[in-house]
Amino acid sequence: MAAPLNSAPLEDLTPSAPRAARRWTAALRSPLGITAAVLLLAVLVLAVVAPLIWQDRADTVQSAEILQGPSAAHPVGTDLLGRDILARVLVATRMSVGLALLATAIGVTAGLLLGTAPTLLGRRVGRWIGALINIAVAFPSLLLALFFAVIFGVGARGAVLAIGFATAPGFARLTQTMAATISGRDFIAAARVAGIGRVRILLRHVLPNIAEPLVVSATMALGAALLSFAGLSFLGLGVQAPGYDWGRLLGEGLAQIYVHPAGALAAGVAVVLAAMAFNLTGEAVARAIGLRSPHPGRSAGRAPDHELPRAEPGPGGPEQPLLAVENLRVGFGEVTPVRGVSLTVRRGEAIGIVGESGSGKSLTALAIAQLVAPPGRVDADRLEFLGADLTGPGRKEHRRLLGTSLAMVFQDPMTSLNPVHRVGRQLAEVVREHQGADRRSAWRRAVDRLSAVRIPDAARRAKQLPHEFSGGMRQRAMIGMGVMANPALIIADEPTTALDVTVQRQVLQLLAGVRAAERVGLLFISHDVTVVGQVCDRVLVMYAGRIVEDLPTAGLLHDARHPYTRALVAAVPDMTTDRDAPLAVIPGRPPDPHNLPAGCPYAPRCPLASERCRTEDPPLTAYGEGRRVACWHADLAPAVVPDDQIAAPLGGERP
């Protein structure tokens, strides 16, 4: 049963202020931070105060001092009208930096919108936007800026828009690539199972994980924007007289560079120093923010501080199966990797799915959880969960039902937990999203669930990040997340594969305890038949995208009728295995889903295969109470081929 509720302060939901302050202090005290701070402060101070102090000196025309060289009165000389060049360079800081900031903001905003479009709008629209980005990044940004400058016209406004839109493709490509990588992680799939919407997933889970490189890229883009503006103004396409920026001052000093080089170089030095200031600042900020991410506020109705309510079952009632699947098919174009899967799971029942990699186990689970994204296609004659038809309309209702009553535990707990959020906060999100719990009660529930899955000192551990947990603790935390909303069904997709045998046993015992205490249904996916035999009541064996045998766990070792099932069992070593003999394996390879044979897919590897097996695919038929098998020779299998001949030695042929 769940442990007693523990209390936790509201402030525990966010990183503590002293810890954040220490990170910023360390970053500012580093050589990089000091250099960046000095340069950035100088640029910003000049942008604010230079026009106030030196504006009159910069605009004063002195005909008697035309084209003078450096002197005490004019450190870098004067221009064609006798105006002080240094004063003009200092005053131009405000316009140069301000316009570059504005252009960068336009480019970053447009790039973020384009780069995150596949995440928000789906892959179909995202592919078209991706193609547009690919075309744009094929051209140099300065060439794009010149192209847009012609379209938007000469002047500061046209230059801002031109440089902003020229910056957007590169930033969009970076955002799109990183967002796609994060979107493929298991914790994003878990958030989708929890029913969290696309916008919230983007803001809470995707962007915080890619914020650091985006910050660095944005500051570097700002330095590039300064250079681009200088180039456009130098060519006469940017700031127009009587205004001036560093690029225009460069153009004015070019004609005198051989006789008066200081006047021409002053604006160039300003561009270089300002660009360096922003680039170094980006690096320092990236180090300082580390794994921090925003905590968006959210108003929610209060829920009880104690046990949160279980989602109400659907109209099927407790006597009906939790999950009923008939003729489930998953396709990608012309390929159908899952073909006609049918299964049922009842309350308190544990069903195991076993098979080699590529047999369709995980894809079946994703289809049940409604996690197969386009261009994937899911069809089924029947797909009901708690009496609700998941193939019918009502996407919002289905999302809420799956988010509260179905939990998924993935194979790799490190990728299943968001690395930038504290573990307790991730657990709390489930009940805040679906049950309207306030932050305090959601936090208490998270600590309670961590205690229930045997994580010591749960109140302290809840404040830690996933990398501070061991592998077994991360997997237990994932199970704790799964039971946050009292689910009716847990889908565990190879949850013990990445764990050592000691931790594996603890996780299996934990799943069994949760199942017994809460009468939770369990769909356990694994390639290890011995693990399934320890946990499950019934076993479904999958091969080439379909179920080839359905039998009770008690009959798995000695009464399996399909040769593939018996080969899986025979390939697992036990205490009686001859350690001097090669390990047994199943000869051959699974079939390619793109090119399945006409008959039984297992026929090329089967010792019982006949001509009929090679031409006719056997249907999945019942052969006893609670048993099904898809084999033409099911009645002969145990008698014809002994267990020691069903698999071949590793690296050899079948005896």
C-alpha cells in the first residue's frame, strides 16, 4: 500500500534561490564571465549615455578642422565636415546595437516559429516547412539580406526586416533539428500519454532542453546582425542621412583610409568589440543557466490534500475487460509491421508480450496508447479501454482517459525522465494536468508515490534531477509516475532491460506489488521469456507483427505448441546448461516487414516447416481453454522435435 503522505514546502517545486545565485556567481567570476560582463557593460553604457554626452560634439561642423589626423582634441581625427569621428562612433552605438537587437529578435522569433512547427502542427505540415527552411539555408545569409533589402526598400526599416528574415532560416534549422531530437525521447511520449497538449509539451519539455544552444546561437546571431547592418549601411542600403551607424561611418571613412586610416578603422573596431561582447555573453549565460528552465504559472482548482480520486471507469464496468483489442493493424505507407493483433486485459491481470526485436511488441503498445504519429496509421476492428472506443471521435476525452487511467513505463529511465526538471516536479505534473490539483497537494502526492515505490528519503530525492538517481531508482520513479493518478492499466515496455539482475528483481517485485495492491492490469513487454514467466499470468508470443501463440505462463516451458515459442525458451540458459557447449540461438533472421513470405513467416527458420507452411499462412486458432496458436503442426510440435533440437548452437547450424 502507499506510504503515509509527507509534507513538502511549496518552494520545493522550483530551484532554490541560493543555488541559482551560486551558479550565476560562479559564471561571472570565471575569466569568460568577467570578460563578457566588462565588454557588454561597456557597449550598453555607451548605447545609453553616448548620445547624451557627445551628441553635440558629433554633429558640430567645423570647417577649419576638416580631415585632421589624430590629436588631443580629436583622438581619431575629423571627417570631411570637421566633425569629431570618435564622438560619432560612440554616438552611433545606440543605433547600431538597437537595430541589430531588433533584427535579431525578428529572426529568432521567426526561426522559433518555423523550427517548432513540426512539433506543433504535425509532421505533414512540418515537412513542407522543413523543405522551405532547407531551400533558404542553401543561400548565404548576407545574400538573403541583400535580396530582402531590395524587397523591403532602402532605409533602416527595410534593413531590419531584411536582416531579421535572413537570420531566421539558420535559427529555424537549429531549432528544428534539436526539437526533433528531444521530441523522440521517451519522456515526451510519457507526456503525450499523460494527455499533455502540444503547446505545453513544447513550452515545458522541448524548449527548456534546447534553451542553452538557442541562447548561444541567438547571441552569435546578434553579432552577425551587427556585421550585416554594417555591410548594408556601407553599401548605402541601410541607415540613411542624416542618421548614421557604424556601417555608414565605415563608408564615409573608406575614401580617406590611405591618408587617414584611424578615422576609417574606428567604426570597424567598434563592430568587432560589440560582436565579441554579445558572443562571449552568450557563452557565459549558457554556462550559468545550466539545467534551469522556466516554471510556467498555472492556475488550477484545488484537490484534496490526501488520496486523489481514481478515474471513473467507462460504461463497460468492472466485469468488462480493461483493454479489448481486435485485429489491430499499424501501417507506414505500404508496410504493415503490426498485423491483426488481438488481446484482452482484465483488472488485476498481467499479460506478457515476448518476441525478438522487430516483432512489433513496442509498436503494439504505442498504438494502444495512441502514440503512433503520422505517417503511421492505426486501424482496428475494436480498440476499447475502460469501455471507451479509442477509434471513434472524442480526441479530448480519450486524452484525458489515457492520461489518468493508463500509465507507460519505458525501457530506458534516463530518457524517460526530463533531464531539466526535478523528479518530484515531473510526477506532480500528472495530477496537476488531469485532476486539477494545486502545487502543494500535487507535490505531496509525488513524494507519497516515491515513498510507495521504495525510494528512500523521498522528500529529499523529489528535489533532485534525474541524473542524481541510480538506474534502478530512475525506473522506480517512472513506476511512481505511472501510479500518480491511480491508473487502471500499466504498459511496461521492457522496463528491466537496462538494469542488472538485482535491481531487475526489485523492479519486478515492485510491479507485482502495485498490481496486487491496486488491482491494476499489467501489459508487460519483454524479449526475455524467463522474466515474463515470473511476472505474468498469460503470455502472447509475437513474430513478424502478429501473435503466433497465446498460452498461460504455466505452459510456457513445457507445453508450448508453436516452434518459435519453444525456440525462445530453449535459447535461454539455465542452471543445467552445459557451460562448455556453445549457447543456443534461433538460426536465421526475422523476415523483413517490406517483404514477408507468402506462407508462415517463421517457415524459413522452423524445423517442422512443410510445403503447406511455405505457401499458406496459418490463422491464430484456439486449441484449448484460453490457448491460441498459429501453426499447422501445433499438435506435433512437442513430440516431433525435442527442446534440445529446437535451437542451434551459437555460430553453428541446428544439430
